[in-house]
Amino acid sequence: MNILFLCTGNSCRSIIAEALFRAIAPAGITAQSAGSKPAGYVHPRALEALAEAGIATQGLESKSWDNLPQPPAVVITLCAGAAGEACPVYFGNVVRSHWGMPDPAGVKGDEPTIRAAFAETVAVLRGRIAALVQQLKANPTMDADTLKGILDGIAVQ
């Protein structure tokens, strides 16, 4: 199974999710991230927040969903629709879920405020991804409807 974490720019949230998932991925399950309109760079603060959390950042890059090395079976969008962001829609026969997250790159304020926004993004995604990995390990052969229910349940945690 391959999971795609998707945002518009693929520079912060989806990159963080990809790195966190890869750090604890169960055998046979891969993750990638992409954007519908990729920024072309990984936000330096996203890399800093991951490094501070002890997560490897090698190989992370902003990329288009048009150039995926393998097609996803699961697509998790991370845009925050409540903030007026347009969330990309991935077409194809996949399990979809929305884990809305505010964009830490949009936070304004002093250095501690901005650092806290990135740390919070890492913390929330770490919790959600850990919950997903736990479910995938407990039931590696779950059907698509079960997986969709689990993903949607995690989104509200």
C-alpha cells in the first residue's frame, strides 16, 4: 500500500506527514507527498521542526502529483478548508480522507510563535500518524471501507 499526503504547495504539512510516516511505517506500506501546485522547495522551518523532533529529512522534496513514482492507494489531504484554502482533489480509485491542518507557514508573529506553529504541526501529525500505523499493524488486510472509517476517525482526534 502506498499513502499520498497531499497539499497544494507540498512544502510544509504534507512533507512533515511524509517524513513522520516513513519514520514508523509498517513493512510493506510506503508514503509519499505531493502538491497540486508544488512550491518547488521544502520550507526550511518544516525541515528544522522535523530535525528537532528527531525525524530524518534526507530526500524530502516538493513535487507535483503529476510525477509520482508510484500511484497511491490512499490519499490524505491536509489543507485547512476552514481557513479558506482550496484543497486539491486527487482523481483516481483511491481511499480518501481529509486531515485538515492550518498551514504553519502562514503564521505571523515573533520567532517563538512561528516555531510553536511548526512544532504543533509536527505534534498533531505525529499523533495522527501513530494512530494510523497502530491500526495498520493491528489489521494489515483491512478493506477499503474499514480503512476509510479509521482515517476519518483519526482526522477528528
